Amino acid sequence: MSDAFATNVHEDLEDLYETAPCGYLSVTADGVIAKCNQTLLTWTGRSRDELIGARFSTLLSIGSRIYNETHLAPLLRMQGHVSEVALDILSHGGIKLPMLANAAEKRSDDGKLLFTRFTLLEASDRRRYEHDLIAARDNAVERARSGKALEAAISTELEDERATATLRDQFIAVLGHDLRNPLAAIESGLHLLRKEELGSRGERVVELMEGSIRRAARLIDDVMDLARIRLGGGIGIHRSRRASIGPTLRQVVNEMQAISPTSAITLDAPPALEIECDPARIGQLLSNLLGNAITHGAPGYPIRVSAGIDAGEFVLTVTNSGDPIPEQTMRHLFQPFFRGAARPSQQGLGLGLHIASEIAKAHGGVITASSAESATTFRFAMPL
Amino acid sequence: MSVLSRNHVQVSGSGTRAMVFAHGFGCDQNMWRFVAPAFEADFRVIAFDHVGAGRSDLAAFDPGKYANLQGYADDLVEIGEALGVHHGVFVGHSVSAMIGLLASLKAPDMFDALVMVGPSPRYIDDDGYRGGFSESQIEELLEFLADNHLGWSAAMAPAIMGNADRPELAEELTNSFCRTDPEIARHFARATFTSDNRDDLRKVAARTLILQCSEDVIAPPEVGAFCHAAMPGSELVTLKATGHCPNLSAPDEVVAAIRAFV
């Protein structure tokens, strides 16, 4: 080791103190700044004259000043040193400079406190990072708290909603049932009137009233079915082991043809077709599909019904001409109360297709719809 | 949990008259480690940690109860009752000076003499009153407290707090004297620095000694003078010591002043 090297080390000590990459500060037992290095002066933009002799507390932000008195000073007295303490040092212009401080007491041989020495490190990024962490934790706690509250609120709301829905379905069921009685009374009244001598005008009125009664009865049947689906978990069916379905289909086609004379309805079905099903419900299913075809099909064009056995399935299709069903509409076709772009006079409750699909479901089958430029087809298939 | 373990109450000394030491905001009963032993020959010396500080039972910290100083004063009365303190001496540092004052109003027979070290009945300036701080400065302090968590780690807390009977475990940890759950520290700071007990000063019946430091940013001399004027019959002694903690920085001076008073 050469003398030159040793001399250099010795010379550097003063420079190291002054320009070290950290601030040095010595404070007397009375809290007065006795010495500090150039780095700290540079950081704070203060002059040496300004700092030396000033109270250490004047260099601190108000939060740090109180913290120094309540925590830092007592700790230093009790354990002689403190490390990793956050302090805000005030610059010449009063700007807070976030720092991390280590401090240690320097005592004389007889234990008298001479100085408290501080090493200060710039810690803007670190302190900002810590703030972010604390904010993130507070956010997480807050979110967890509000999440739980929201969950509880939603669950309560959902329960209320369910209870309301059940009540509504029960109300519909009771209303439908009770509407049937007065409707039946009106119908018997009309039967009596039919037997009287009526003028041509009277005949016409009675006819219109009979049509209205049929429509009202159908609406009631539909809402009753809906209530049954909702409350009973599905539409009720009474299966017959070998039901001759042909005559039922024929009868429905004839009835619908009578209501809608403008579109010719054709039926293509083998004469002796026996399947296990609830024939009344299958008739209702066809009636609803036909009602839909009449409402939405192009007026004047034929509606084709075909029924038969195909690959172990009973298949019933209803095809009409007209504008294709938009993609958007397709997805909602079988939902209750869904009504496509029908002309206002044709709007019903929007239950026909829903009930038809529920009847299909109750038979273990399914209704699918396909729509193209030329034709729209609803296809009911049930395994046998 | 009994009151004595809730507040980690320590009793020492061979005297009959009780002298109760209460620490202020910041650290724990160790604040009195250089002062309390001086009175063990003549007094029954009682020291304790406020709930939330030192080795008190953190589970007992109830934000509602400790939202103001009365909650802490109620604890002090319970400790005094549990230990049968009558006509004793109370020594309170910083905010505990007011806590002791409130306790003496609630239980007038408990203390004949109050020693207030660096007391302040109100820290925030008010119309015609100078406490030393503005409201926004106190808010700044509360915010700043979140930046320091000396020796505090949520993961370590249960081990430390749950082992009050094994002090060596806690002592190993640097900064343990001032270790506080940051949330609790903020709460105590708010209760402390927003308190206003100016009207309570004149109700004091016990003899009172005010120990005022010559340089104290938390309780400046004019606040000590205010207390002295508001409590007729009180004694005011200005210490040579500077700072807010003469019990640590100048224990001999504090001991001498208390001894002269009692």
C-alpha cells in the first residue's frame, strides 16, 4: 500500500462528508443544528448560515415536527438510535422534501449527550410508492366492504323480486280462473239468444260476440298456462299411450282456416298416425304455431302443415311464406310476452310460441325455427 | 380480561401512597423509565399503557370509546379503583395531563395532587387563544402518521401483543417502545390534537404542578401560562430542558421538581 493512496483516502474524508450522496446533520442536545453537509444544503436550497444555529424542528414539516417530538426524540433517548424513519424536510421555499432518516446519538464518555446525528436519504419515489400501497390497501378494504354490502343488497332484492313474481303468477292464475265463470255465463246467454228469432243485424252481433268470447277464452287459457308453467315448473300434460293424432290436427287446421280464410292451410299427414302424447296439448301446440304463421306470414300465401314419423321421432312442421325472421328476433322467439313486429291489430299477449315450446318440452321434445328468404318453418320434434 | 392486564399495569415501590404515571401520545410507559424508579422508595409506583399503546390489549381498542379523552380517563379511574388508589399523586405527560384532570373530576378522592408535564388544554388556535397549531396542520399530522410505522408490522403484531408475559420477545424488536398500530395511532392523535379541555381546568380541586419546558413546539410556554392562570393555586415550574419529553431528556430536573412538589 503506497503512501500516496493512503493520503488520497485521508483527503477524501472531508469531501466524502460534504458531498456524500446523502444529507448529514448534527443536532445538539438542545435541538439546535450544529453541523450539516453540502449535499443537504444543495437539496434544501438553504445556506449554511441559515441552517447552523437554527432549531432542527424548523427544518421539519408540521407533521414531522410533531412526530419528532412524540416518537423520534423519545426513541433516540431510550435506545440511542433510530432507523428508517420518514421525515419531510422543508426546502428554502417551504417545499416538502420526502426523506428517510437514520439517527444515532453521540454521547461523551460520561454518558452526556453531545449530538444526535442524522443521515438523510431522498425518498420521494419510495414514499410515493408507499402511499400507493396504502391507498391500494384502503381501496381493497373499501371494495371488499362495499362488495359485501352490494351482494347482500342484490340477494335481498332478488328474493323480493322472486316473491313478487310468485305473487304475480298466483294472481294471474286466480284472475284467469275467475274470469272463466262470467265468460261461461255470457256464452250460455248467447246460446239462448241463438234460439230466439233475431233480425239479420242481431245475428251479426251475436256472431261477433261469439268470436270475441273465443278470443277471450283463448287469452285466459294462455295466461293460465303461463301461470301453471311458472308456478308448477312446467305445463301439465296428460299422456295417452296410443293417441290418434290425425283427427286432432285436422280439426285444428279446420278451425284456424275458418278464422283466417285469406291464407290456405294445407295438411299433409298419414291418416292413421298413433303416438304417445297429450293430443289436446299437441292440438294446442299446432294451433299456436298456426296462429303465429297467420299473424306473421305473407297474407294470401299458403301455410303448409306436415306431420309424420322421421327417424324415431314424431315431427310436425308449419311453414309459411313472408319476410324472414331477423337474427335478433330469433333468439327471443320462445320467451314469454315476446312480440315480433306484428301489426298492432294482431298483437296478442306474446305467449303463443312460449306455450308451444313448453308443451314440446313437457313431451321431451323441442321446437326449432328456421327462416330464409322464401319461407319460415317451425319444426316440432319429439322422440317416440 | 382484567383492567390490570388490559392496560398492562405495572406496580412497584415500597411506599403506601400511590403515584400513578401516565404516558402521552407516541410511546408507552417506558417514557417514565428514568423518572418513576426515583419514587419507588417512598411511593407505590403505578405505571400503565393506554389501550392501543405499548403492551396493552389491542382487542380492547374501541374506536367509539376512545374517540375522545374521556374514554382514556375512564380507564384511568378503573385502574385507580382496581388498585384502591386514594389521595394519590398523578403524573401525566403531554395529553395524559388532561386525561388525569378528567379522571380527577370523575373520581375526586383518587388524587390529591396532579403533576402535568407539558400539558395543553387545546392544541389548535382559537379566538384569542394560541395553542400553537392550525386545524389544517393537525390534519397534516394525521396524514403524515401513515408514513411511519416504526417497528409495526401487522403480521408480527399478534406474536408481540399475545406474549405480554414474555417481555424479552418484545424487547428484541427495535422501536418497540413506540410501536403502535398505525390506525390506532391516528385515532389517538385525533382524540389528542382535537381535544379542548380549557373549561375543565378551573374545575380542578387537587393541588397541581405544571412542568413547562423552555422550548416545546407541542406545548409552548404561553400554553403552560394559560393553564397556570386557569387553575388558581396551581404551581408553574419552567424547566431548563427543551423539547416535549423532559421525562427522557432531563429526568433529574423532572424528578427534583416533582419531589419538591409532593
